[in-house]
Amino acid sequence: MASNASLKAQPRSGRGKGDARKQRATGSIPAVVYGHNEETRSLSIDAHELERLFATVHVENTIVELDIEGEAQPVRTLVREVQAHPWRGTVLHVDFYQIHAGEKIEVEIPVHLIGDAPGVKEGGVLSANINDLEVSCLPDAIPEYIEVDISGLHIGDSIHVSDLPLPEGVEALIDPTRTVCTVTPPTVLKTLEEEEAEAAEAAEAEALLEGEEGAPEPEVIGKKPDKEEDEE
């Protein structure tokens, strides 16, 4: 199952971009927590703690327990949106979604390919088309990842979403016919005869351009100048 993490948070009364800038200037990140039938609350989270958390977990499927100052019980959440600076990459704002036991949620689960595909040894190329799979499940049944065994794939073989070994209670939310991974044939090399034929065509074209016998007369665009008359 997916891992859990905890994070301390403080209630925040301020609103707007001005307050958000003040929060970031003091080393905090503005955030909100919301959920089904839950009131949206504004929070402030220590920037270093948040960055440390994001560096150690898979954000999309990790349950984060927010220890909000002044509240008796931690709030179980999932990270729903992270706003980051366009070129610095620093976190600017985080949205948390409050979850409840018995209520299904939608999360993205990493797809891990395991084993060695015989088709690669045969000269094929392994292509992974889906790295994360969107699924629906209960909060306590979130898989950490989904393993896909590729040891039976030969050239031309594929694995589709419908072939994935999903745990009980976990449902894929994308088209079951979509390809997860495939082994494509190697690039076909040109035969010696094809290369010789192309070389002959190139030599013939070059000879015509150099004006050898049989080359067409160059096209003249515009009016030719009149020929000068011989002097008497």
C-alpha cells in the first residue's frame, strides 16, 4: 500500500496575493485544505518541511496527515495541486483534499516495468506509453505502485491496461484498450541492392547537372537579348 506522511500546519487568516507573498517571505508556503462536505480552510506550512516531504514521497498517491495547530485530530489528505515558480521551481501554493474512510478517491499510481523482454534481445525496442495510471479506490487501499512483468514480450507483443494485475478494489479510470508498453520491430536496414540503386541514381543526376551528353538545355527565363548585327 502507499505510504503515509505527516506535516505540521498553522491556520491562516490572510487572503490574496499580498498575504501569500508575506508568507513566502517568512519561509512559509500558503495552502488550502478542502473536501466533500468540508469547509475550505487556509493554512500556512513551513517551506523546508514541505520540500523535504516532496523529495521523499510520490506526491500523487501519498496520504498526508496534516497536524493543524488548534485541531484535536490530524486531517487525512491527498495533495491535489502544487503551484510552482515557472523557472525557479520553488513551491508557491499547495491544495490538499481531505479524505474519509469508506469514500473512494481518484489517484495516480506509478507503473513499474519488471523483468527483461526477450523481444529486446531479438533486436526490438521497448516503448513505455503509460508511466502513471489513474485509478479509483478507497484511501486505505491505495497501491504504492503497479508492477508489470514484461518477461514474456517478444517483438510485436504489447501489454494493455486491461492486462494489468490491479489489486482487489482498485479500478483503472482510463480506456482498457490503451497500450501500457510494447516491443516494436527494429528499424529495417537498407539492402546492398537498394544502396547500389540509390548510388546509381545519384551519379546519373550529378552527370546531368554537369552538362554531359544527354543533359537537357537549361531553361531561360525572360527575353533573350537581340543578336548584334555585323558591321559593314
